[in-house]
Amino acid sequence: MAVITAAQRRQFDNEGFVVIEDVLDPELDIAPVMAEYEGVLDELAQSLLAEGSIASTYRGLPFSERLIQICTESGRNFPQHFDFSLPQKGVRRDTPIHVGPAIFNLLSNPRLLDVAESVVGPEIYSNPVQHIRMKLPHRAVDESGGYTQLVSKSPWHQDNGVLLPEADDASILTIWAPITEASIENGCLQVMPRTHRSEIVAHCPTDQGVAIPDKLLPSGQPIPLPMKPGSVLLMTRRTIHSSLDNETEDEVRISFDLRYQPIGEPTGRPTFPGFIARSADHPETVLRDPAAWATSWLQARDRLAAMEDPAYNRWDSDAPVCA
Ligand SMILES: O=C(O)CCC(=O)C(=O)O
Ligand SMILES: [Fe+2]
């Protein structure tokens, strides 16, 4: 059972982050997820071929190579087709989302939950702020499509900075897990150690997403964290972090970012559906049905499509600090 050691727990408490190796098994835990994404990519390729945007479905190419080929040839990116969360703006009834069983199984993975339990305790809620990110080489990024952190680097931020203030005191743990090797060249994560002891720092809406302005960044060296698939990075909700650029020609840096917290605390995104992932007190309340989880997202999509875009964070680009 992968639980964290006392030394790892101390590092997490003191530094605001810790990398734990060999939590997930690449074959047993990660391969089924990629198999499911092969299916998503295949469907996408077929519809792009049918509309004349690409010349072949490129079936037979390895996933990353195929995705890069499809993006460069069509001149488009498709982050939302793979993501298992919804965008913050303009949700429609047919906004793509992939909420397949392999993804649910990863969110509920017992080894991942053991790690989460060692920080948030035995009553564990899966926070709905969660993403798959497929960071593309520059040549495959559609610059005209608007910047998205799902395909390009992420700016400096604290995770609570992208949530509503209702979650400021919730004990939300971020678990970041690479699906392909994450290197300095292909855009691994980097953290600013010991920044988690500060309060929430002001963030500003930018064209790279919500970000801490340079002038408010603490001095000190960030630590880049190359990681292999199976390892996981734990961060607190206030640890300042970002990701590096993917400078490679032909690698896609694929990662999951997941969040867990004690049951009953606000998630910071009340319009999105979370679920009870583990409960020692009330095991009967644990969601075990991947189809029920998928339905909760499709219902949320319908609800969001029928309403004005809700506010997802508190930051205002007119604030003096953002000038
Ligand atoms: O993968 C990335 O680039 C950013 C991930 C992140 O910010 C997070 O996991 O909270
Ligand atoms: Fe983050």
C-alpha cells in the first residue's frame, strides 16, 4: 500500500509540496486511461477526416505523434474533447467532455486515495476542479484559438486563487500525476517552496489564465520537478506553482491534476459535481458507479448551458495590482 512516510509528510508540511514515487502502476493504472483516450482520439480523427480537415485518421501512429499530426494538419486543438471537467465560459449542451470509466477509476484509485487519506483524512471528497492536460509542442499549438493552459504552459498561481473564496479555508489537496514522462524540456511542473504558509496572494486575469502578477511573486528559486509516470506530486492549496513550456518538437506532456478534500467542505466550484471517493464513517455513500459519475457531469453541462456563465474566481483585471 502506497502511503506517505513521516519524512514525506514533514516535507509536505514544511515545503508545501512532496513528490511520491511509484504510487500508480503504469500498466495497471495508467494504460487503461490511455486506452480510453485512444478511443477519444480515434473518434475525433474520424470526424475531422469526414469534414475534410485531415487527410487520414492516422490510426496506427502512437498517441502523441497522432495528436500532434492531427493538430498541426487541422490547425486546431481539442483540449475539451479529452477533459473531464467543463470550461468556465460558454458551456453548451454539446460541449465536448470525456467522462469515461477509466477516468473515474483513476479518480477512485485506491493507492491514490491512500495518499490523499494521509493528508485529508479518511472522509474523502473528490473536488470537481480537475483536468487532463496535453501540453503540445509549439508547432502544434493553435495560437489563434486563444491561449489555453490545457495545451500550453500554466502561469504562476495558487490553486485556491482559481477557486471562489468559499473554499479559502477548505483543506484541498492537489495531486498532480504525469501520464507521460514530465521533463524540464517538455514542461514539467515547478514550485516555489514554503510559499504555502502565506495567505492567498492577489491574482489577475491574464491571457494565460488567472495568474499572480510578477511583482507579487516571492523572491527565491523555483524548483522544477521532472517526474516519471506513476509518481505523484502533492501540493497544498496555497503552494505557488506553474509549469514550464514544452520546448520539444515531438513530445506531448500529458498529466492529470486532481483534488481531494474532507467531505463537507466547500469545493470552490459549486456548479460542478464532485463525489464521495472514500468514507470510513459512511461507506454506503461512496460513489462506485462510473456511469453515475458521468451522468452527474452531463447534467451539470445541461444546467450550465441553460444559464449565464457563473463567476469562477474573485479577481478583477481593473484592480490596481493588475495594472
Ligand atoms: O499541469 C500544469 O501545467 C498545471 C497544473 C496545475 O496547475 C495544478 O495541477 O494545479
Ligand atoms: Fe494549479
